[in-house]
Amino acid sequence: MSQPPVIVLVRPQLGENIGKAARAMLNFGLVEMRLVAPRDGWPNPSAGPAASGADIVLEKAQVYETVADAVADCAHVYATTVRKRGVTKPVMTPEEASREIHREEGRSAILFGPERSGLETDDVAVARTIVTVPINPEFGSLNLAQAVILVAYEWSKGQSLAQPTQEEIDPPAPQDELDGMIGQLDAMLDESGYYFPPDRVPSTKRTLRTVLTKPGWSSQELRTLRGVLSALEGKKRHRSG
């Protein structure tokens, strides 16, 4: 079984962005971050607040002087970049790269460049594969955390991450229950003089039925709504009496 990929931030500039990248990683089950020559040194006090609780990623983060050092123990290295930058290598989408990582033996590393300039040609040259996100050609601007979260999400598709507990949803009510509620409401509206003018009554009733049949009410919801209608009807009778 393949190991989770290592996320390598090459010359990251702001502590906040390192923290946001850590948060993106942990959201999708990645915890190993490596930093290559971070501009402001490491640890960085600005990273913690931006990580929003992803402290384990920051605590485990390791610092290296060069890209080669950071990926020395990795058998597969991917470089995320918008363009090839003069280097001829296989190009994949994050989805394709993630599928390959899951099939591969040995460690994989994914390189992300500094915020302003991205990876340099020499950085990309270390990698064996380029990962490019299909993006609007007229606005190809992804920040560091966005790039990390896209790749991490695609990798997580092959994992059994915990999903939020789902509550059972009641099945839709049978048609006769829905018709009963609509009939009750229709009678109340008719009595109150809602349907006017007369030539618009059929159209108004059709519109009302369309609105009421859209949600797919459960039996409990219909009972609750009919209880509301009965209460309003009873209150009206009490006042008229």
C-alpha cells in the first residue's frame, strides 16, 4: 500500500501561508510537510494562528536547504506548476497524479513553489512529473494553500477518511397525504377570499400545488404542517364565534 505523499513548500515567503497550507493538508489527512529555505526562517510565529488547529503538521515540519535534500528519500517527485518552464516531462492533472501515487511503491513528494513566482526551472528539473491544475487561462492565479488543497483533496479520494454522521431522512409521504394537506390549505384559502379574481383561480391553484409538491415532504412534515393549518383554522373559528 502506498504511503501518503510529502508536501514540500519550496522557499515559502509568509508564515501565514505555511499555516494555511498545513490546514489544507490536515483537512485531507496529510501531515508531513517539508520546508525548503523558508524566507523568514522556521518556526514562524505567524504560521500557528493561520493553521487553525493543524498544529501537528507544523510541529512535524522539517526544514531543508535545497529541494534535492528535501526529496532525497522519495522515489517519486511531482512539481506543481502552471507551465513546463522549459523542462520536458510528463504532465498530469492532480487527479491523475493522485491515482499514480496510490499505485506507486515508495514515498512520493509534491513540490509547491514560493507564492509570487512559483517553482524555478531548476526546482522542476528535480521532479519526474509535472502536475498542472486545469485553470482559467485568463486568470491562472492560485495561492499556495489553494494549490495544496486541490492536490490533497484529489489524493484523499483514495482514502477512507471519516465522513460526517448522516441522519436518516424520512421517505417522501404518499401522494394521498400530500393531496390531503393541499386540500386543507385550499379550503382555508378559498374561505378567506384568497382566490381572486375568479378567472385566475385555476392558474393560482396550479402554482400553489407546484410550490407545495417541490420539497418532497415526509409524512411527519405534512402532519406538522396540517397541525399548523388546523390551529390557524381553529383560531379563526374561535374569533368568528
